[in-house]
Amino acid sequence: MINKFEQIEEVIKNRRSVGWAKMNGQVIPDETINKLFSLADWAPTHGRTEPWRFYVYGGEALKQFGKTHSDLYWNHTAEDKRQEATREKLLHTVDNASHLVIAVMKRGENPKIPQIEEVAAASAAIQNLLLGATALGISSFWSTGGLTHSHVLKDHLQLTHDDIIMGLIYLGHTDEPAKEGVRNTSISEKVKWM
């Protein structure tokens, strides 16, 4: 019988990023996506600020976001810098995904909580979501491409100056086999016992 450590070890070691282009368009029920948010909500958080926020796109809203993302890029990029290929890519990044989640660190009002701790908490919430997706056989891709770090997308979402978009998380299914996991450096090189 597998114990709890072995179960969570298996999920953690088998989590892989699957790019949006490798997803197959199979729709995930919204109830299943909500289960992932329930897991995300149990991330550690200093002062119980719970700074994670998720903007969810599925169905027609997902298609509309692809157009909006593409238009925001085109309309807010200098004419000599913008490229039609990038515009088309942003338009179609959502084509094969079931859902897109924009993960945000929503800065709280307590100045005693350092920003880095809020970013860490939001990142932990995202990791919970990704691990839950893996456990349910859902493919995921945490992207910081497109306008993720642009004020343009922040303004579109009506975020404040101190809020941070942590990434675009594509959720879906794939027909491709999972890749083997690779670590570039051994754990013994990353740990120093004192």
C-alpha cells in the first residue's frame, strides 16, 4: 500500500509543463477547475493575507481573451516594434486549452508584510493548483509570456500598481506522452548541511 508521502512524491515528481500548443482542446468541467482553486487556497501565507487571485477564462470568454490579448499587444506596442507573427500567436494561444487562469498577487494593505512574502504565497498557491492538476491528469503550463509583465494587462484587469501578474496558466489535456523529468544539478549541490 502506498503511503501519503509516496503519493505526494509521485505527483510532485510527475508534474510537467505541457505547452498550450500541445493541448488537444478537450474541455474540463468548471467544477473540476474549482477543485484546483480549493487546493490553491491552502497555500502558506504570512499574516493570513491570502494574496492569490485567479481570473478564469473558459468557453467563449477564453476565445475572447485570445482576441483581447492580441489586440492589447497590437494597440500598445510601438509601430516599429510590433510584429504580425506575435499578434497571431497571442490570438491563438488559447485555441487548444480548456481554461486559462491569470494568476495574480493582490497586494494587501498591511505594510508590515514584505512584498516578497506575498509573491512567495501566491507562487505556493499556483504550485498547489499545478500539483492538483497533475493529480487529476490535467495538463498545465505556467507562462510568463505575452503581456504578463506589462502594465497594459494589469490595467485591463483593473489591478493596482502594487499587484503583480504571476503568470498565465493554461489548463487542458494532451494526447502526447509525458516527458521524463530532468534536474540539471544534483540535490547534493543545492543543500548544505550546517
